[in-house]
Amino acid sequence: MPRIPTIPGVAIPPRSDQERWLKGHVARLCQLEHERFPGGQPISFASGHLQQLEQRDYWVCEKSDGLRVLFFLQTDVTSGTQAVYLIDRHNDYYEVSGFWFPHHERRKEPLGDTIVDGELVIDVDPRTKKETLRFLAFDCLVVNSQNVMSRTLDKRYGRLKEWFFKPLSMMMQELPHMAGSQPFDIKVKNISFSYGVEEVFQGTDPNILKWKPPSENSIDFKLVLRFPPLKGDPSKPDYHAKPFFGLHVYCGDEQGRPKYEPYDELFVDDDEWEMMKSSGEQIDDRIVEVHWDPITSHWRKMRFRDDKPNGNYRTVVENIIQSIADGVEKDALLERSGAIRNAWKARHARPQQPAQRPDPALSNGPSLGHPPPPDVRLRYGPLATSRWSRVSGPPMFAGMYR
């Protein structure tokens, strides 16, 4: 499992004047009425979407296994100075130094305010094992102070390459010593037509995860540990015993605080529990990424996701479970590529029909798969607080503290 990178740079103090100004400025650039994280979120892919691929214009790209961030270039038009910030999904800002971006036409002038969507990944050289921190850009919201969010993906992608990346790349070729001051490398993901999905599977970079096997279609829950009672004093929990590993689903915020409900159980064998204890890390109350194991019919831990402020929202969880139960194998998608290609070209061969707006890259969503549907029936108590709860009940059930 690839390692999730740590965001470089200096964190902007929360609720400081600088953070308030930056969030307000980003909201104005994105033409939003709120100051939340402005990046979009994907949806799960299921068999029903195969027909949509023939009916609409979609784009596909490699799926990276990294940390989702927005790259915010802020330029002072008076002095020409630039500052770069990374924005994570917590909507926290980190200032990174060492970059300078030239204007796409007037190379001696700075590029204006720009917001680029992408992922931070750790790229490992298979021969030398050298690690390289890299930002993989796949979309842009604002470029040179122009909001392009309402434009089609092909137009945004063109601006990303021609206005943002190409001038930087040319400058690096002419002045290679400048690369030494940059805290990470920058690349642009290759995006192709949906009927070119075979090219995605045939990518030559072994260090970027492009597709996951069905059993690894993942969901993010909050992990909550509940310990059995102490034998000498049943009113107290036994913290030396192996606990119950509860998976709680995110149900939104209530009075400004995240609300979670019990959902299901994480299976942890004895060896895994011993490794968790020996790590010395806090296990309880963390966001954990899990996948469904069709052999044992249990959720299994993949890794902790401390980079995410909350687990997947309850409706997202339901959609991902549906995609697990009704997913699409690689072979089925490749078999459909010919029909998708013909339908795409037929649409664009009719000039009287306006081209439909392309949708975001499909492979940014959860991975494709088709294992048996997970058994998420109510297991541990009859008092479900809502239809989203799969595990609920009194504080103590079957001798276990909940």
C-alpha cells in the first residue's frame, strides 16, 4: 500500500487574519458564497454507468493513490511577487516556498492568481527506491485570475496545460537550477476520451495505482474501540483485552460537531491487534480506510487516513456498497470501449447537435469491482437510530462496552 505523503510547508494559523483573507480570496476567485473547500467530489462507478458512457462525453485518467489538495498560486499584481499555498480537505492552508510561475504569453511577467486541483503522491523509483514528492494536476478552477469552473473539462484541461504547466516546464528546461528550490515536482495527468480506457490500463508507470481489484474498493469510516468489562470489576473496561472494532459512519454535522452512527464491525485478527499495540499509535477515534473481503465476509483495514477530516458521508457509503455489489470488471469495461468510441464519434459527427459537456474523469472515483455484495445486516443490537445504522444498541451488549 503506497504511503500517503505529509503536506509540506508552513501551516497558516487557524482563524488568523491571514487565513480569513486567504479563504475569502479563494471564495471570490471561485465565485462561491461560502468559504469551504471548493474542490468537487466524485461518485462511485457501477454497471449502470456503462450506458451513460455511450450517451455522454466522459474523460478518463489514471487513479493516483495520494493526498487530494488544491494548489493555490496567489500573485500580488502590484509587486509581481507570488505565494503558493496547498489546501487540504480539512480546508487548512499550507504555504510552500521555492516556486515561481511565468505568464503564459509574457514570460518575464508572473502568472496571475491560479487554483489547480490535484494530488500529492510519493513516486518511488523501482530501481533505486528513491522517493520523489510530486503534485499531479488534473483540473483547474481558476487560471491567471480567470474563473474557468463553468467551462467544459477539455477547455479547463487545455488551460491547465498551456497556461499553467507549459510555461513552467519551459522555464525549468532553460533554467534547470531552479528545480532545486522547489519542494516537490509538478506534472499534469494524462486525460483521454472515455473510449480510450484501454490506454489507462496500459500505462507504463508502475508507481501510480491506476485501478484496484474488486476486493479493494474502499470506504472511510471512523474506528471506535469498545473493550470488554474487567473481570475483577465489571463496571470498568479491560483495556488489556482485545476490543470490539466498531466502524461508525459520518452523518453530517450537528450543532457544529461531526455526527457519527454505528454501522458495522472491522475484523482484526490477533496478529494485527498485536501489531497495532506495538506501534504505540492511537487507534481509537481515527478515520480508517477499509475494503470488503469476500472470502471472510468482513471489512478489513487498509490504512488510517489522518489526512481526511471525516469518514465518507452515509449516502456515499451506500453508493460505494452498491458499486461493490454491482461493479464493473476491467474486461467488461474494455469490451464496451468499441461501442463507446462509435457513439462518441457519431455524436460529434452531427453538427446540429451541440456537444454535451464532458463529465469529470471517471477514474477519480472509487475503484471498479464485482465481488459478492457485503453482508451489512443489523448484527449487534435492535435499537438502530436510523436506517443508516448497522450496529447500534445499549452502552453494554453481550458483555461488551459499546
